Amino acid sequence: MKTALRLLPLFLAFALAMSACATQIPETAPEFEFDFGGETDFEGRNFTVMQEKIGDDDVIYFYEPDSLYYDLFIAHVNKIEKQNNLKLTFSKSMGSESTFSNAVFSSYVAGINICDYVIMRGSNLNMVTARSGAFYPLNYFPDIIDLHNSEKYGPVNILECCMANGNIYGVIPAYWPLRTNDGNLGVFVCINENFITRYGLDDPRDMYEQNEWKLSKFEEIMPRYHIADGANDIKALGMNTRYLARGFMGSYQIGNVYEKDGQYYSAEHNPDLIEALEWGVNFVNSYSDDYILIDGWDYSDHLANGVSTMVFSESSYLLNVASKVDNFGIVPFPVADKYDCKDIKMGFSTYPTFSMFAGADDPDACAMLIDILFEQIEGADKENMVDFLFRTMFFDERDARLYTEVYKNGVYDYFGVGGNLQQKIETVYTTKTPQEVVASVTGTLDRIFEEQMLENYLTMQEYAK
């Protein structure tokens, strides 16, 4: 069995929102001019990065000291320090999750200059902290931080988790190894490849490559993947209905905003929603003999123990699957029949982001260092990472490559600040008609859309060009 290198798993927490908000930074972009002709001399300045305390004190940006990428990251930092005459200090003195975010916010309100940068591990508090005013808008530095460069700073659909009022308050070091895979992106379908071989089944990975991995194909294989082997009743699928809702919403490309004739509406106005809900209810009712409903979120044990041929999962649990199943594969949730297989939209509620503390002494210098720091780490380009994942985590290069790409289709679910349509329907759609589901969210979702989503969406449209 392949065993993944020791990578720190992602801990999710439903944290409390902050009880008060600081005054927002005036939305007037400052004028900065810099000479980018060569290396920048920061004159020995120390920059402090405050990150959540998760794991041992020696963990830096969530790379463990005994891992390959830790060594490459440290070499990257040392090179920058030497070439640019600076010191970069990582601190984990402020706890984790809500304790951490509240300490960042309280320090800002009190005028205490605790750090230059903040790394939110992604416990659903990125946007909450951004809305509090504790971060500095990174889109204020268009001549330094080119947010159009999604290969370097992450695509705007992922950065949405750290946006507020149309400003972008956090970025993702997308060139750094494994950082684009840290969120809870889903839904994936994990496949026990031993069963595919043993029982002569068609591999969903082949269907995905051949653009056949669609909802009608998914329904077609459900009875065939339900295997009766002597006394063993191996279900086709292990799931919960929340994962299913996240899947079929993405199948129909239902995001947070519906656009028609130049006008913007909240997602319940999307005419495809009724069809998506009808598909979900039909699937639950028509294939009840072929799936097993499982409590919780991590189904790696069920896949390893042969409870089912496939299970739903999200990216944050794939490491657990790799450590328990001696041959597995992954595909995204299947798309609606009218779409290409690669057009699936995958939901997420948490992602690690790198932000500038609003109380930083020298925002222009901090922006310059972000631009330098986020360059590609030597020895860790995309092909290196695909190869590393294939050797340590996956059993087919296709899975490793998919794992490094699908985040580009992520859709943020606004978990920490009220929830989006996906969050609103995933516990009720099996007990109401599609029309009743839509009626139940109309008004509430319209308000959240106007107050929180629309400005961010317009900014995303701008940077996606």
C-alpha cells in the first residue's frame, strides 16, 4: 500500500462569528511607485507572518519539517532573505480557529501592530475576518500584486472566500506545492479500483476522459456497481444527501449568481435549479437499494472496508483515503448531460489564505514582499508536484493531475456569513417539492446576495478577464 508523506490534515471547525466589526479601511487606492528593475533592498527589515497554531511549532506554512516540501520552502525563504536583505519570521503565538481570528481582530482594534501578514488556515473565518476590517485590501496595489495572475495568486473564484465589499483581502500562493489543494473542495467520487478490476466494471476515470461521465451515465452504472458476492452485499455508493446536493448543484453549474441580459440575480432565480432539484430527489428515491446513507463526512473507512464500490468525498479527506485503500481512483461528481465533463462546479467553504494585516507599518513594502514571496519554489513546479502525488498518494497519474486542477472550478459557499443556495437546500430538498424549496429560500437569499455576494461577484468578473 502506498502511504502519503506526512502532510498535515485539514481540521474543519464551525467557528463563531466576531461580535463586533472595526471601521473599514477607506476604499481609496493609495498611490505607490516602485522600481522593479532589480532585487529590492529591504534594509534588514523583519516581516512577521502570524499563522494559526496547528500542529507542532516547527511547522511553517503547514509544511512539516520532515517533508520534502518543507526543505524546498525553507530554501526559498532563505534565498529571498539573502537576496533582498530582510528577515521573515513565522509566529503561532495566537492560537487557532476562532481564538486566532478574534486575536487578530482585537489587535487591530486596539492599534497593536502584531504582524505584517496573517495566514488563515481556512476554518471558515477568512471572510469574517476580512469583513471586520482587520486585513488590508490587496487590490489596492495593482502595480505590485497583479491579481489577474491566477497561476501565482490563485483564481478569483477561490479568493472569494477572503473577499468583502468587492475587495480582495487574501491570496493563495498557487505556485507553492500542495497549497491549492488545502481546502475542502468537493464533491469527488472515490472509487475502489480493486472492485473495478475484480468484477470487470468500467472505470469512471475512463468515462471522465471520454466525456461520458454525466448524470445519465451515473444512473446507468448504479445497479451494476451494486455487487452481490456471496454473503457480501457491496453497495454501489456510500453517501450523505448533503454531499449529493453539493454534487448536483455543481452538475448544473448553479453558483451564487444568475446573470441574464446584463442583470444579476441570486441563484434561486436560475431556471436550471428546478431541474437540478428534480434530479436529486429522483436519484434518492430511485436508487435507494443501491446506495447506503452514512453519517459524517469522511468515508475512507467505508471504502477501505468494502462497504461500497464508490463513496463521495472532498479534497480534505483524500489523504485519509490514500492511507487506508490500497488502490483507489477519483473523478469529480458527474455533470448534467448538456455539459462537458470538465465543466463541473465544485463547492467549498474553506481555503487557506495569505493576507496583509491592516495595522502593518508599511503596506507598500508588504505588498512588494508578497509579490517576491509568491514566486515559484525551485524544484516544485506543477509537473514535479504531479509526479510527487503519483508516487506518494495516488495510483494513477490521472488522479494526481486532476487533484492539482479542479480547484479552478471551485464555488465558495459563504458558510461563515450566512450560506449560499447550496447551504440552504442541502438539508431540505428531500422533504419538499422543488417549487417549495425555491419558495423557502426566496427573500432570505436575495438579501444575502445583495449584502454580501454581488459586489464580490462583480470584482471576480473584473479579474477573470
